Amino acid sequence: MTFKFSDLIDFSKIPIKIFILLSFVSGILLFGSENFLQQLKVKEFEESYGMYFGIIFIICISFILLSIIYYFVKKINSYFFRVKMNRHLKEKIKKLDPSEQAVLREFIITQRTTISMPMDHPVVSGLLDKYILVRKSNIGMGMYFPMALSKPADKHLTEFDLGFREDMEEEEIKYVGRNRPEWTSDYIYESANK
């Protein structure tokens, strides 16, 4: 078994506030004038341990700079990932098949933002994989879990993408009512199923 320094301490788990504090203190002890250090009553401490202040200061400042760079790189990557995901999501929304449209129409038909759906249903799980649907809770009844439209999908999804039009005829409305997913229990268009 080999020993690594990272086994002793994981710098990523230490809050950056600690490094800011250490860099501030070591900077004062490193760059402070003798009179200032004597007023703080740390002159003897500086004489005894002064050889460590430089390395502590360099390590802390380096860690802070790396953390700032990492933060901005992460933000930039996240932005480009969201742009790419939105572009792919728009394409997926335009290519919805009739069974996917039927599942998503339930949000309009029931006028709810969250609907309990069977997670093991192939269409529902496909929409989850495409990030059009998201699971709102880990608590469900059996395989039924509360689902909602993802924020990007809700933003880009139109009624036209779901097979709705403003000037739909009665027969088309009945067709929509008859072609709801088999797992729905709340039938608004009961007359369409007769």
C-alpha cells in the first residue's frame, strides 16, 4: 500500500475562506513592518516561525487563484453545455412522435404542472432520457412518480409541437381525447371515448 499526500489532506474539501484567512494572516506577518508586528505582539512568533510564512502565503494565494480560475472555467463550461442542450432539446421537441405528444398533452389537458406518471412506461422513460420530463420527487406510489416539464422544455414547447391548433375541429378534439395515454385516469373528454 502506497501513501499519498492527498490521503493526508484533501485541499478541495477545505473551505476557501480558510485559505483566504491564512493568506491574509501570513501576508501580514510576511510583509508587515517591525513596528507593526511589535504592536501586535507577534514579533517573537514571526522570528521563530518566519521561515514558514512565505510558503504558506504562496500556497494559499495559489489555491485561491486556482479556485477562481476553476470557478470561471466551470461557469463557462456550464453555459456552453446549456446552449448545446437547448439546441438539442429544440430539435427533439420538433421530432416528437404521437405517443410522446400524447403524454406531454396531459399537462395542457389537466392544466397541471406536475402529473403522476409511470416511470417504467417506455414513452415516459424516453422523455426523461431526453430531459423533456423531470422527476419532481423520489417518493411515488408504486412506479408512479410526480413528473413535470423540464424548464428548458417548458420554455420551448408549444401547443403546435403537441398537435394542438387554435382552429381545431370537433373531430380533432375527440381524436386527442381518445388518444390519451392508457395510464391516465383523469379523462376530461369522456364523451370522446364513448
